[in-house]
Amino acid sequence: MAFGTDPDRLSPELKKAASTRALKERSPKRIEAVRAARTNLELFTAWPVGAGARNSINDEDSLLRVMCGADDTEKCEGPMARFAEFRTESGTWDRMVGLIVVLVPMVPLWVILAVTAVLMMAAQVMVVIRTVQLLFVAALSTAGKAGTERVVSYAGELLGDLLAAFKHAAFLALVLVVWRLFSAEVGTGAIGQWMVLAVALVVLLIKREALWGFARNRPQQNAGAALATRMAAAWAVRSAARSATGGASAVPGVAMKALGRGGTGRRSGSGGGRAGRLLRAATAGPMAPHLAATAGNRHAAPATPVASSEVAATAVPAASGRAPDRAGAGVVPMARRAEVPASADRLGQARADRARRVRAVMDERDALIAQRRLTPDGQAAERTRLARQRGDLARTAELRAVERDPRKRHAMRKREVSLQRRIDASQRRLEQSDAAARRAGEPAAARRRQANQWLREQATLPSGQQPATAGAGGRNYPVLAAVAGSSVAEYRGATSLQQAAIRAKVDRELTRHRQDGRVIAKDLARNQRDRGAPPTAASRQGYRKDAGRQTDRRPGRAS
């Protein structure tokens, strides 16, 4: 690199060969270029790329032949031989490595230039789109509060895109200026540019998240929205002030003072005249958080917006030195609150959340002050109320976060379904436990009588092949499956052949009960035992499965 760009290393042989070749070609332009050359690289650039005077090894007066010192590029000799071999086939890999070393540091610069140019063009395109949209949306300003909010929102997006376009244009110009400054000076431009771009690559890797935020234009859009809101608020205040003063005062401060004094009582300080109505109309809408304090006191901080559903009067007793007004009876409001529009941005939402937290603390403080006059039970009830209030606020914030995130909405639906299933299961268990408690309260004999009576009724019904439940023309085989040693679920889940086998077994058992009268005998014995009567011989005899089919026993033989 230094051989071609260092003026001190200018080769006299190359200078003489270049002069001879230029005189032979009789080109005044080339002769002047060779005469003005101060480096070896400028001697080569006097001829176009691919010219024989530069790269021909066969011409005796070519610059490559002078550098090589031989007619074969693979057998160069002399002080400039290694520079000539660099241009041959054997020096291909060396040239490739040098090219990579030069080009790799250029990649970050190209990436920066490309990304910045694309972002700048995208911002400019969005400016055009927002301008066209604003032409159609501007008519909504006559539709009241909602239309004004929409116009202010579109104007904020337009200003944000303009700021983004200016930002990217300035950054692109800065990058080009730095690149030009480092590459202008001969001798140090390449090394300096390489070092600067290498540092830029490292910085990009470290600050990649900040670069992504820079590319999204979110700060500029937020700044544009805030600027548009404040401009709209200032214009509304100026219009209200000029209307209140009849256009007599062109100074905003004087007009605001006159507007603040107009129609205001000495004690209450509430505007009641035309000026007060105009001021309230000007401070309504999306600019209310910025103007709530300005209308009453220009030194006061802007009122923090809160949700309309949570607007409440938080008050403390007035100072003893001031006279009570009619409405408050010695109570003055703690802070002014305004509604948050439906199209509030993230900044307004954060302010609203902060206002809710402040309000909760203020309510808790007032409640603690009031607890001094409460009984212990009243204090416990007040603490419970405050805990529920804080829980409701936290639940509201959680629901708002869920509404913005589809994944959280899906997870909440799954939790609701799971909770409903658990509630249904708990309800079924409670019903089963209640039924079991009712059954446990009945005497065992009564339960047996009911079961036997039902079995006798089922035995009198005709047998059928239908697998249905109890009906007028058939037996309740799913429930009677217990007689055959099966459950209701097993009967219903069995195949048709298995159900037929279970029904046949149930029919046999019912026929056997009807023939031997075992159920009736057991009922009579239990009834007599319950009444205290001595048991009969039939009741003393133990239960046998074949009791109805056994023959009379011979006397004298043990049973």
C-alpha cells in the first residue's frame, strides 16, 4: 500500500518508462498526467484500466515489465519484483486477502448508509401519506371533541414523521462528512477509515438495541404527538382569550390574566360568566391535562389525568383563616382531575396510573385521619374497604394489560374455562355429599324396603331386549346391571352382545327372586325384628342361594 501511495517511494525507473510511453503515444493529456504524478499509483492511473502500457508483460516499455525486470511474471527479479508478483496468478490469494481486509471494515459503513437512507425515504413517504390523510381528517375538527382528538392525533403523527426524516437526513450527512474527512488525506485515509469503521462495527454490536429503537422512530413520534397536543392547547387558549377580551389584547399573558379574572367570584374563585365558559370549553378534550392548572394558576403544576370512572372528590378541611364557601362548607378540593380521552397514548396512560396511585394514598391518608373517630369495628371495616379498593385498582390495571396482549387474553380465557370446570366439579361433589347425607339420615331398614319394593316392581315388568332406561314397557337394565355384578357405566360402555348377556343374567336373577320369595321373606323378618316380635323359623334359617329349590329335610338331621 505504501509503495503506491508514498511520494518518497516514487520509482525513477517507472517515471522514466511512463514518460517514454507517453511521448511515444503523443498524447498531451497523458504526458501532463505523467509529469504531474508524485506517486507510483498516479503513474499507473495515467492510463485506463486494462491498457497495455500498464499490464502487458510482452511490451518492453510497459510499467509491469519495468517492475518485473523480466519477460515472465513468474520469474521477476529486481527491487520491485515482489510488487510485480502480487499482480500475477501466484499472488491471487494475497490479493484476495488484501481485498477482504480493505472491504470488511467498509461493511458497517454500507449498512449504516443503506439503513439510514431507507429510513429517511420511508419517513418522507409517511410524511406525504400523513399530509394526504390530514386533508381528509381536518374536516372532523367540526365534529366536536372526538373529531378534535382525531385531528390532533394525525397532526402529531405528521410532525413525528417530519422529525424522523430530518433526523435521518442529518445523520446521513454526518456519516458522509466523517467518511470524506478520513478518506481525503493521502497516506492516512485508508488506515484511519479502517479504524473508524472497525470501531463503528463494535459500537453497533454493543448498542444494537438502541439502534433498533433509533430505527423504529418511536421517540420522534411521541415527541411529535406531544408537540401537536401542546400546539393545539396553546391555540385553544389563545382563541378563548381573544374571545373573552374582544381581541383587545394581543399579548397572551395579559389575555390569560384577564380571562382568569373574568366572571370569577371573590370567595369561590369559580368562573361564572362568558369568559369562564370559554375557558372551560378551551380546557376540555385531549389538552385538559396540560391546561387544568394553567387556567387557575400559571405557577401550578399540570393536573394529572385520571379515568372518568374514578373521578371523586378528595378533600381536606379548609384552613381556619379562610371563610368557607357555599358549596364546600369549609372543604376545598385537593386536586383537579380531568377525563382521559379514549385515544390516550402511553404517556397519558402512565400519568393516569400514577394519578390512581396518588389518589389511593390520599384516600388512605384521609381514612387514617377519620379512623381516630371510629370504633375498633369501624376501623376494621375501613381497612377492609381500602384493601378492596387497592385490589380493584390492581385488577383494573391487569385487565387493561390483558386487553392489549392477545396471548394474555388467551391465557385468561383458559384460566376462566379451567376455573369454571373446577366450580362445576365442586358443585357436583357438594350435591353428591348432600345426597349421601340425606341417605345416611334414613334408617337402614327403610332403605332396604325401598330397594326390595323396587326390585319387586321391576320383576313384574316384562323383560325386553331394549337397552334403554326405565320405561312403561320394560325394565331398567342399566340400574339392574348391579344384580348381574356390573355397573351402569360398564353396561352402557359394553357392546350389544355383552349388553344382551347382562340382560339375560338380570332376567334370571329376577325370576329366581320371584319364584322363591326370598325378598319378601327377608322383608317380613326385618319388619318383625324392628317391631320386637320373636323371629319365625323361616327367619332363623340362614340365607342360602338355593333356598327356593331345596327339598324338605328329614327330621332329626342337622340343617
